[in-house]
Amino acid sequence: MTARERLIAKKVLNHLHELDGGQATVLEIHASIGGMTLCSAAELDAVLELLDTQRFVLFVPARFSPTVKKFNLTDAGAAARLQL
Amino acid sequence: MSTNPKPRGGSSSELTKLKLLWRDSLSDSARDYWRALFISATTQAEIRKTIATKLKVELKRDSQLTEFRSWLEDQDARDVEAQRQFEDEQRLKSQFGDSMSPEEIRQRVLQAAYARAMAKGDFKLGLQAMDRDLTSQKVSIDREKLVLMKRKADAYDRAQAALNEAKNSKGGITPDTLKKIETELRLL
């Protein structure tokens, strides 16, 4: 992970941690971590893909649309959050 | 992309178990059942007993159930907002997909989300958006101050130059020179 990806990843994992077992969509995550002033949509999508690959987050389809993903933190993600 | 639920090995509190059950295992109809129970006249103690019987989760205190219901309420509110954001995105894509980039569409959706959060006043997001707005306003004010200071400095320099020119000329300070200096000084 680059330093920038690490920065974005840390904010994503922190936000998911604050949900305390809850889930969030990409849009909510983006809004909560700083919006477009922090990173572009493409950057965030790439970081979420990275986090998913490393099993730090888990996603399920949202009930209101199968194309919308809702992410939650895994145990590995909770541990990684402290190390990033 | 992962779609299978992964077992959590961390926190083993009963409250966490209940949250994960709710998030990962309960069907829509099961959730509807529990939601109806939560808003019924059933006491918290009876609800906890039912949870223990049906879900095998032991909440020993009413405060744990209260905390769970609060968490659920927050999650439901997030889901409503998530759906709204998705609909905004879809609408913008269908109306402006040819003329707006995905990044611009995302920006618009987020702006609308911030506006809603601030209007509600009780969503943490609204405070973040306000902080950002205040910061950008402060930056804008600082920038304007800087521009004004530069204008004043330039006006002072021109006034000083006019004065020096007048002093060094044969005619001394003429009415025209005075007028010029006054004009520059009005900017100070």
C-alpha cells in the first residue's frame, strides 16, 4: 500500500470501527471520511478493493439494490486498523 | 470479491453476538418480527427473555437491550440515507451522465448528503461538513484579507512614488499631484 492508500484505508477502517458492527455503503464512507476534499471516488474504490482483497472488510449487497455494496469491518480489519 | 460471512473471533460479549446475528444471519421477516416486538408494549425484561429463548443471546441488563436498540436505530437511519444517496446518484447519472463525470456526480451526491445531515442537525456527518465549510470560509476570508492588504500596499507605493516625483520636480507638489496622491490614499 502506498502512503496515500494507507491514509485513506485508515480513515475507512476507523469509520467502520465506529459503526460497532454496523455496515456502510461506499457513499456513506466517502462522505464520512472527508468527501472529495480527501480523495476521489476512484481512489476510494481502489482502496476498498484492496481492503476487500486483504479481508479487512467484508461486503454484502444492500437490500434496496443488489448493485450497492455495504461494507463492515472484519476481525482482521479491526487489528489492521490499529497498525496502519 | 468476498460474499461469504466470516466468523468473528474477537469480542464475545452477548451484545456483540446479537449485533452480528442481526447483521449477518437474520432474515428480513425475522427482523420485522423483532422490530414489531421492540415497538410493542412488551417490557424490556420480557424482550430479553424472548431473545434468550429464540436467539440464544443472554442480555442480562435492560441497558444492553437499550444499547442494541439505539445501535439498530442508527443503522436503520444510515440505511435510509444510503438509499437516498443511491437514488440521487442514479437520477444524476440518468439526467447528466453524458455531461458529468462520475467524480462530479459523486461530488453532487455528497453535497446533497451533507446538506441533509446539517438540516437534521443530529448526524455526525453534518458537523464534519460544517467544519469543512467553516474552514473553507476562513480560508476564503484570509485570502480576501491578503488581497486587500496587497491593494493597500500597492496604493501606498504609488502614493509615495507620486510624492517623491512631485518633490523632485521643478514645480513641486502641484494640484494634479495632490489629487493623484489623494486618489491613492482613498484606497488606504
